[in-house]
Amino acid sequence: MQTKGITREQQTVNRINSKQDFTVGAKNRYIVGIKSLHTSDNPSQKYKDLYTDVHAFFKVEKENSTLGGWNDSGLYYVDLGTSLNDLDASLALAKEHKQIAIYDTLTDTTITV
């Protein structure tokens, strides 16, 4: 029997179930959330569309699309997003999507909108 490596999809599901901070697909400096997929205190038990959402992301992954998860104040969030290199455009897009912050991958910091 040959052991196969774990897929990117399964790695992402595992990260979400264990409530790890992560982003996949980011090719540019700034990450902006576009659409909330899930928010709860326990995604492993409460995220009913987890496999469907992760599979859909990887099936149609576009050049600048992102999928990410993070913890904040006892809740775990999963969002679809996009990545850009222009700070002003990133902040404008974040305001348009009613985000409170964006993430800077270069400096590993959150920037309040």
C-alpha cells in the first residue's frame, strides 16, 4: 500500500477544524475579506458547509482569491477574500465590503480600515 500526501483541501479543512489562523491563495501583499463563510466558536461541530465551501474554493480558485480563517474574541471566522498590492485600493475595497481591517502579509500586521 502506498501512502499519498494530504491534499490542500484536506489541509485547509484540518486548519479550520482546529481553529488555526491561515490564508491560502494570497499572492499579493494585502488581503481583504469579501464574503463571510462562517462564524462560530466551534467550526468542527457547527460549520455544516465546510467541505462544500473548501472544495468550491479550490475548484474555481482565481488568481487573487483567498480563503482564510482566524480567531478573535472566542469566535472563529472563515472568509473568502482577495489580495492586492495597492494599499489605497485595498482599503477602499474593505470599506465597500464593510470590513473593519485588512491584513498585510509583508509586515504580518492587521491594518484598521
